[in-house]
Amino acid sequence: MKLLVTGGAGFIGSNFVLYMAEKYPHYEIINIDALTYAGNLENLKSVEQHPNYRFVKADITDRSSLEALFAEGVDVVANFAAESHVDRSILEPDVFVKTNVLGTQTLLELAKQYGVTKFVQVSTDEVYGTLGETGLFTEETPLAANSPYSASKAGADLLVRAYHETFGLPVNITRCSNNYGPYQFPEKLIPLMIDNALQDKPLPVYGDGLNVRDWLYVEDHCSAIDLVIHKGVNGEVYNVGGRNERTNIHVVKTILAELGKPESLITYVKDRLGHDRRYAIDADKIRNELGWSPQHDYESGIRKTIQWYLDNREWMEGVLSGGYKDYFEKQYGER
Ligand code: NAD
Ligand code: DAU
């Protein structure tokens, strides 16, 4: 199989490349990534010498630079490439529309033209909007995106659907809940809080800290996408989540306790604009129809993750330089 992974230098994409290269060493894996602030080839060091792995720097919105790759013959596209951070989408929405909507449409067009046999769109539970205190998102929940990020992902999802309905492109959409684990960029809640705690810096908790996210260890997301690639029924959407709902303040307190740091580091700050209150995923469809089950519960996953960041301080230091620093200063002030 020739597998084209987009965004494979980012958090989930790099975990996915590592997972697939180990599980299917005979597959040819081509990783294309524009290497934005979020892309980091350090994540892929252990696969660099793999004979069936190749990295190509390319932007998914640039059709001409992708054409030759598709012309070589691609069986499966797994589209992870995206602008992924909600806070950034509030500051600068334009690039979210460009990459997430236009980039996805560019890939769909190439997939159609060159006859790929599967196009998997890695989407998010955020396209469903927000939940109240009860209930779960199912695949039938109407799309009601609330942030520029989630609106751009919802736009991409509809284009993926349209290419299936109109042109018969063999597609799937996965909608996963919040991921955590190794190589996550420290703009996201868990690595940001771990890093700040290690440096005895304030931990900025938005609003009242009672917003709820449904956490999934990244490797369990990778195994779900693997299953969808191999067994997903064309045209279907699959929700992915492990029923690990936690309030943000609970997550932050767990991190402080694990690191032996005081709760006095917690600092409540101004809430995120349009902050979705609660996400929770019903993943019965992928469990029952494709046989997926996550291997990590929240307690073991968060401990493993904290340990990874403790063991990989150099990775964090590397990431905290360059372009990211500019954003960090804009968002949080001088560090
Ligand atoms: P990330 O920001 O860590 O990585 C995104 C990657 O895409 C980076 O390597 C970046 O360089 C690359 N990229 C950005 N723009 C590009 C472009 N124009 N062309 C080519 N490459 C480009 O994101 P992530 O957290 O790994 O998320 C990956 C995907 O999974 C996204 O589509 C996101 O919407 C989705 N998702 C994320 C989560 C989560 O909790 N992080 C949950 C569900 C779904
Ligand atoms: O649900 C899936 C989504 O999860 C993905 O589609 C997104 O790509 C991914 O970024 C993530 O979005 P969230 O907005 O939920 O993740 P984030 O880590 O930014 O924030 C998690 C929660 O923590 C959210 O309620 C906001 C809050 N938060 C976040 C940061 C960065 C804080 O309280 N303080 C912070 O400093």
C-alpha cells in the first residue's frame, strides 16, 4: 500500500507515521508537511532511515507541488494537515480557512483525478459545537461549529462528503475528541501546563476551569484511523473517543499533583471567546462496527504523558524557540 499522510510532522500525524511504519513496515509511507510552526521533523527521527518512508515538504494548498506525488500513484490519503489551535483561530482566522478548507479541497481534487482508493479526513468533535451537562455527540449530531477553527474543519468535512456524494470518491471522516500524549505542541492545555509547572510559572486556566473535554491518548486515535483506513465503509463518519470526560481544572490539578507542584500556581484568566462548554463522544459505531477499543484509560495515559515530557525536556526546549515564541508572547505576554 502507498499511504500519503499529510501533516505528518505535527502532533497526531507524527505519532501516526511512527505507529504505521512499525505496524506495517512493508507499506510505503509518504509524509507531506509544510512545516509550519507546528511541524517538527524531530518527532520523526526514529523513522528517518526506514526504507519505505519518505518526507516531502509541501503545502496542501499548492496543487502544483502535490501533483507529481499523486501521479506516482497513491492508494490512501490520510489528511491530518491543518491549523489546529482554537486560540490562534480567534487571533488569525484567515489561514484556517486557507489550509483547512482550501487545502482539503485541493487534496480531494487530486484524489479524484488520480483515483485514490481511500481518503480519510481526520476531523474533530468540535464540528458538533458544544454540549450541555448531559448527552453525547453521535455521528447524527448536527454540525454547529462555534470557533473559526471548528467552522473551517466543518467546511472541510462537508467538502469531503460532497466529493463522495457527487463524484463517488471513497471517503471516511473521523471525528475524535481531545488527544494528548508525546510530541504535542505546548500551546495545547496538557503540554503547556506540564511545561509551566516544571518552570514554576503560572498555569493559566480559562474562565471557571469547569469546561469539560473528553481525553484520548494519541495512540488510541492512531489505531482508530488505522482501522478506518482498512475497514471503514465508504462515505461513513466515525466518532472516536474513550469516554474520559474531565474538567480542565481536574486535569491541571492532576498534573500539579503528579509533578509535586503547588496548586497556588493555578491562575484563573479571561475566558476564551466562544469557549465551548463540554465535549463528549459516543464512539459506539466504531467500537461495534469496526471493533475499535482504546488501550489507555485517562489515569495511566496522563501519567505516561507526564513522564514522556519529563524525559524529553530537550524536545520541549527546541519547540519553544523560533516562530512559536512570537505567538506565545502575543497570547500570554513575555515568557
Ligand atoms: P498540529 O497542529 O500538531 O499539526 C498540524 C500539522 O499540519 C503540522 O505538522 C503542520 O506543519 C501541518 N500543516 C499545517 N498547515 C499545512 C499546510 N498548509 N500544508 C501542509 N501541512 C500543513 O495538529 P494535531 O493536533 O496533530 O492535529 C492533526 C489533525 O487532527 C488536525 O486535522 C486536527 O484538526 C485533528 N484533530 C486534532 C485533535 C487534537 O486533540 N489535537 C483532535 C481531533 C482531531
Ligand atoms: O476536541 C478536539 C480538539 O481538541 C481538536 O480539534 C483541536 O485541534 C485541539 O486543539 C483541541 O481543542 P481544545 O480547544 O479543546 O484544546 P486546548 O488544549 O486548546 O484546550 C483544552 C481546554 O483547556 C479548553 O477548554 C481550553 C482550556 N485551556 C486551554 C489553554 C491552552 C485553558 O484553560 N488554558 C490554556 O492555557
